[in-house]
Amino acid sequence: MPNRRLSSEELIRANALLNSIRVRLRKLAGDDEDLRFAYRRKVYKELIYDERGKPMARRRLKALKRTEQGEICPLCKKPLPATYCVLDRFVAAAGYTTENTQLICQACDVMTQASRGYRERPPVGGEEEAGTVR
């Protein structure tokens, strides 16, 4: 299922919200660029947690799914590798829940994302960016 897109009107409201947040961050930080950076990072991190949950919760869910699935990728039916497995959400907006996810191997993730119209992101580094958690 494709992710919902914002209408033109909703996009205008979202951009207005973003601009007001930027103004508030500038007011909060004043001339202190380091403080503004720290505020932005904090807001960014918390918004990501709102969508994805915290890393430890996703790690626990991955372990549960691995056990539930008998260490097998449900798409290709091959054994899941020890690393670089991906929590795939059936419906992205429904979040990372037991019912809404499956743990798949990286090769199946690439195929799944391509079939959904997404292009492959090369690993940049670290567990989160290397495709181990999505």
C-alpha cells in the first residue's frame, strides 16, 4: 500500500508549520548557532521516534519476529542472516507493531522496496543507516 501523500493545501499547511517551528527555534537559540543546532537535533530525533519508535523497541521487535518466523525470511524462505535484516512494515503509517511487520533479508527488502517504487539506498554506516532497521 503506498504512503499517503499530502494534497496541495495540506502541503501549504505543513510548510507553514515548518516555517513557524524554524522561527521559534531561532528565537529560542538567539545568536547561539550551536544551541540552535542542538534544538533542531532534539526536535528531529523526537519526531523520528514518533514515527519509528525508539531503537531498543525496534531491536526487541526484530528479535521477536526472528523467533516467530523461525529464523526464516517469509519472502524467499531462506534462513535470515545474523545481520542486515529489515523490519518491513505492511502499512508504514501503522507503525512498528508485531501485526504490521515482518523481518526480511536485505535482498528481499531491496526487491520489496523496488516493487513499491522506492530506489535502493546504499549503506552509509551504522546499524540504522545500513538497512538493518527500517
